[in-house]
Amino acid sequence: MKVLQVAAEIFPLVKTGGLADVAGALPQALARAGADVRLVLPGLPAIADAVLHQKTVCEIGAAFGAARVRLTLGTMPYSGLPVYVVDAPYLYRRGGSPYQAPDGNEWSDNAQRFALLGWVAAHIAAGEFDPDWVPDVLHTHDWHAAMACAYAHAHAPTRAARVFTVHNLAYQGLFPAGDFNLLGLPARYMAASGVEYHSQLSFMKAGLKFADRVTTVSPTYAREIATHEYGCGLDGVIRGRGGDVCGILNGVDPEVWNPATDAGIAKRYQADSLVGKAVCKHALQTELGLERRADAPVFGVVSRLTSQKGLDLVLAALPGILQRGGQLALQGNGDRALEAAFEGAARAHPAQVAVRTVYDEALAHRIIAGSDALLMPSRFEPCGLTQLYALRYGTLPVVRRVGGLVDTVVDATDETIRTDRATGFSFEPASSMALEVTVDRLLHAFGQPALWQQLMRRAMAQEFSWDVAAASYMRLYAQCRTK
Ligand code: ADP
Ligand code: GLC
């Protein structure tokens, strides 16, 4: 089966969050499962300059405001998978993030930039740009790639089944209605039954409406997004898709996240020999200038600083955590007010709080390896990968019972401890009080080394395998092709 994967970012070339990890790992797992997989990526500098052996497969010409668009086919560094790069320097060859200028504002021409990505993918799916390779499945990720579903539906006579995966419903790709004229879609698509959303243009809706199947990244989030509380205004559209929506849990790439082989941590370790974990903790405390105490629980955070992640709850609970002897190692950037507040806490308590407002992949590994627990009290969480990495590193997650966090962390209760199923700590209300109560439960367990080791070992034994996820996607692809 030929499968075309379309995404705006991909680990390790361009990454702003978990989407990149998925776009990096899922195609490889699909290939292991027997699929003939290719990728389509925008020609952002970090992608266009890194993809190997590129050859032009099609001179597309002028499109979406760019004078020259070219489609190349090359191979991904690391995975070696074939990848189409949409080479449009006018739209993609810029500094900053894939979505924002260096000043933090969205690029003003994002509608054209990501319409082009989808439009090219739809034409590949129709066999128009590369007749030598015509996919059976067009699988698009998040709003940046979603327009492919509308173009494939509208123009391109494609036999490819269309699958759309929602990684985060909160980011919808909303643009002024006037931008619709830039898209080249028939006027009937600017309707409630199409991409119109309260007099605006919604790229996310193109995926939700025109994919044959919609998936999201955990079973619980799949149920949640059909509700008013978590549907971000699109719950009606999602309910309208009925049984076409399902959740497939993300996995962990063991080549990247594995304490037994991780070359970037102070000492490697595994569940049956945890000495290295203590070395990593000592090294982290030293690196961050925290008091080097083995008996002080280190709470790690590796996160985008946005309201989604509930880190205001951590801030509010912090005095209580510090009073109980805890330490905080926080890495994250985003919301300036949160950054400043955490930096202020680090200045006030330098031996107990360390904050790094940077994006740094290597430091993320050292924090996850060196912490005892990971704080992730998200307000909503489609899947969450950081807690999966933490589990693998024996760093017990403290999470809110929401989205993928429900599906991946087993709260330590008397019953789950007795039956040796507990892997972390979870709580319901989005309040700092609830977080503090949960931290108290954690500290109680931390004070009992035998119990803590049992929890660590159970956490590290969790298998969140991309091969399992890939098998589910393969079944889904087969189902929608026979529909
Ligand atoms: P989301 O995609 O919502 O940000 P996930 O938990 O799915 O949440 O994925 C986050 C990914 O981004 C993880 O790989 C995590 O390690 C990484 N990450 C987040 N913030 C940083 C940072 N400041 N530096 C390095 N990696 C980060
Ligand atoms: C999104 C979500 C996160 C998920 C990731 C990868 O960024 O916020 O929960 O793990 O996508 O699917």
C-alpha cells in the first residue's frame, strides 16, 4: 500500500512540538509494517537544505503568490525515507519558526504557505506531479496539511483514501474570509458544509469535513473533542462525523528516547540497574546549580509554556512544593508572563528552582533522565509525548486526568500499587490545591524507596510502541479504501 504522509514539521529537522516527533517516527513504523511510504514537507530551510539526493520531479511554476514552485524528491537523512519537498523559496525560505516570524507574530501569508502544502499533496495524490508514484492513502496532519483533503475532494480526481489526524484542535488555522479567494477552491466550499467557520476560513475544517476518516492521537481525546468542553467550537462538526472519528495512541521512538542507549545523559540505565538514574540526577542538580541532594525530589518540566499545559498550576503550587523540600527543573518557552514568573522563582530560590527558557533537545533528555517526577498538569492534552518519555526514563509523571494522559498514566492508588499497575500520579480538578494534594501523595511514596522503585520499574516497562500504532493506522487505511 502506498501512503503519502503530509506534515509541516518533522524531527529532527524542524520541531516545535510533538507533531514533529510523530511525523518523524510514524512513517518509519508504517514502512516497517510493509507500507510504501513517502512524505511531503514544505521547503523550510532546515528541510530543503537537509534532504539528500534531491531531484526535480515537477516544475510547478507560479502558485499561491510564489513565482516559482518546484517539487523535488529526495531521501530523509536518518530514516532514508523518500520525501517530496515543496521548493518555494518565496514562501518557505525564511528564519523564525514554521508558523511565526522571529518577532513572534504569525506569518501574514500563512494561508498561502499552507494552502500550497496541501494543494501539492493533493496533486501528488492525483498522480499529476509524479505519475510514477500514486498513493493509495493521503494522510495529512493538523491544520497545516488539512487543505489537502479539500483540494483532493474538489479538484484532483484522486482514488487515494483521505485520512486526517488532529494533533491539537486548539490550533485551527483560521484566516479572514477574504483569503478564501487565494485558495482556488470552487465558491461552494466557502459554506458551513465546507471550510467556512463563523464567517472565517478554517483549514482545520477542511480536514474534518473532507477526510474519509478523522483520527486523533488518543482514544480519550477522540471522545473529548466531540464535547462542548473540549471541542474548541468544532465539536458539532466532529459529532457530525460519527463513527468516522477514532483515537490511535502515539508511541515512543526508542531510537531517540531510551535511557539504556541515550548517549546524551550522564550515565545510561535500565529498569534492572538504576544506578545510572541517580548519577543523572546528581549531574542535573550540578548542571542547574540546584542543591545536590539525593533525598530532595526533583520535579522536571519540559514543555511549551502555553495555557494548555497548566503550568500556572505549578507556579501556584510551587511554594508548597519547595516548602516540602522539592526542587523544580523547568525547561520551556512561550508565554512571556509565565517565563518571567518562573525566572523570578528561580532567582528567589536558586538552590531549589532552575529555569531554562530555551528550546534545547539535549537538555530535554537530561532533565527527563535526571528528574524523579515530571509535572504535566495539562488543561487538555491530545496525547502528550513528554509523559511517555518520562515513563520510559523512570521519571514518574504527575498529570491531570485528561486526554492522552488518562490513557497513558495509571494513578498510584492502594489498589493499583497492590496489583503492581501504578505508573504515576493523576488528579482531576484544574486547581493548584489538587496538584499539591497529589504532590503530597507522591512525596509519601518517594519516602518509601521500595515502593518508589516498584513504581519506576512498572513505569519503565510500559510499551508505547509505534509498531502497535502503525498496525492500527494500516487497518484504518485498509478500511477506508474498501469503503
Ligand atoms: P506538545 O506537542 O503539545 O508540545 P508533546 O508532549 O506531545 O506536547 O510533545 C512535546 C515535545 O516537544 C516533546 O518531544 C518535548 O520533549 C519537546 N519539547 C517541549 N518543549 C521543549 C523545549 N523547551 N526544549 C526541547 N524540547 C521541548
Ligand atoms: C500536539 C498535542 C500533543 C500531542 C502531539 C503529537 O502537539 O498537543 O498532546 O502529543 O500533538 O500528537
